[in-house]
Amino acid sequence: MSNLKIGALARQTGTNAPTIRYYEEIGLLGSVGRQAGNQRVYSDTDVRRLTFIRRCREFGFSIDQVRALVALVQDPASSCVHARDLAQEHLIAVRAKLTELKALERSIAAFVANCDASCAGGAGPDCVILEDLTKGRTQTRNTSGGRCSKTSACS
Amino acid sequence: MSNLKIGALARQTGTNAPTIRYYEEIGLLGSVGRQAGNQRVYSDTDVRRLTFIRRCREFGFSIDQVRALVALVQDPASSCVHARDLAQEHLIAVRAKLTELKALERSIAAFVANCDASCAGGAGPDCVILEDLTKGRTQTRNTSGGRCSKTSACS
DNA sequence: CCTACATCCTCAAGTAACTTTAGGTTCAAG
DNA sequence: CTTGAACCTAAAGTTACTTGAGGATGTAGG
């Protein structure tokens, strides 16, 4: 019953105002009340609903998944076990992404380390590290055999 | 000098043919030769270049960053230290994302665990776990106090 | 040589989840 | 009563592609 305008709702939920309008447009927020001057008015219910939506989005759920979750919360006949299952499914995806990202982190770190070790100041076209990228996986290479090393720069 | 057609190049580099055409369109692949019948022909140089691009993309570099890296490799006056710096910058972003994702994983896992512990079979609207999502951070709650628990389902 | 059929071509539109821009109205303060 | 912040709608832009339509070309078998 706080009767917020869109700016206040935006601040309370950490959402941009256009995003809030967008959520309304795609039917995530249901119908919203209006003031005399056609400006949107939001209630506590709306605050809770948008908070829920934002949290789900932070959790990495897609808009469609959030739509399902919102329906779930609204529907008296639904079971929260369903929500659990959605979350479980999503957890698996997150863990896969996590694994990928870890591998990525190692690769880039290795790339940077290789640059530091064997390619300081070398020229682009002859750089052995850049060359690696055009071939197989970037991997730790022996620092001594490079064409451009600290002791023999290639430019 | 292998004179590949787009399909072969696609297979060799793990790229869809339309994506290759798209890269050409946005200027990532430069100008490509054509056969008599107007079909694209690719050389070993193209294979290397596309491989480089794909690897960079796998590394999570944006198209614009890849464009910079490609220019870097092409430019005889450039230094590979520049590439290192781009990578270093990207590494920081990846690590930030990694941290976020780890927190996310913990949150979702906690959510699922909470569901299992205190909300099995409960109805959506009354589910304390779903309710959590509309409030503060999801956190470990005491399993005994929930309104819908294994021993007292709420539907 | 002719017929399938795979592969290629271009151009246009679709995708997710918003953000940005343009041009105009309304509200709150002084 | 005026000024400036906040609001409104509608449309286009963003990223990195993917998908689809409709037609041309290349190749293998008969």
C-alpha cells in the first residue's frame, strides 16, 4: 500500500525504470494501476513480485523460467516441489558453466603468463604466443625455445 | 592453398557456415576469394585466421576485442604486449564472473536443499522457500520452523 | 546428357533481454 | 507560475548470431 511511482520502485528493487515497463509489456508484472495523470502506481505486492523476479533473474533463470516460477507462486494448486525441480535443473546448468569458466580462467592465465615469460616486447606477427592461438590449445610452452623471448626480442 | 569451400572450412573450424558469412560481412575475415560459380574459396590463411577468431571467442572476447586482436596480429608494428594486456584485462573480468557464479551456485544449492528439507509437497503460494525469494537473500533456514515441512505439508 | 540431391548463394527476419532515443506530458518545489 | 525532475509512449538499437525463403551451382549415378 505504499503507492510508489516507477522511480521509487526502481530504486527499491535495483531495476531500471524502462526495464520495469518492459516487464509489464511482456506480462511479467501483470496489470499495473495508474494515477490521474496516467503515471504508474505500485503497491507492496508489486514490490514483492518485482523483487522475486529480479532475484530469479540474478539466479540466472531465463525470462520464460521466471514466468513459470511467477505462475507457480500465484497458482494455489501448484506445488513448490515444482519450483525445486526448476532450481535443481538450473543448478546443473550453473555448475557446468562454472566448470567451463574455471577452465577458461586457467587458459587465459596461462596465456598471460606465457606472454610475460617469453614474449615481452615482441612484434605481433611473429609472436609465438599469438601464433599458438591459431593452432591447438594454448598450453604451457618451454620458455627457452621461443622465437621472441626476453633475451631475444623479435622486433 | 587447400582451396576449401565454406562447408569444409566450417567442419575444420567448428563454425556454422552462416556464421562464417557473418564474420565476413562484419569485416572480421577480410575479403574472400570466389570460384567461377560465385562460391567462396578459402585458403590455409583463412583457416588459421578463423581458428584464431573462434579461439578468441571461446576465450570470451567480444567481437570488438577479437577485431582488435586480429588487427594486432596483422600489424607488423604492433607489440604482443598489447595482446597480453587485453588478455590480462579479460582475465580480471572472467575472475569476477567466476566469483559471482560461485556465489550463485551456493545460493541455488541452498534453495534446493531447503526445499528438500522443509517444503516437500507444499503448495506454491504458501511455500516458505518461494516466499524467501520475495524478501532478502536466500539463506539456510531452520528446518523446524517452516510452515510446510515433511511432517506438516501445507496443502 | 540428364536427373537427383547436396551444397552453395543472397537477403531478410528472428532471438534474448534489455537499453537508448525522441518527442511530448505531468508533478513538485520555489 | 515557472522551472526542472520525473514520467509517458513508441520505435529503434544492441550482441552475436540463427533461421528461413527462394533460388543457383556442383557432383555422382544411370
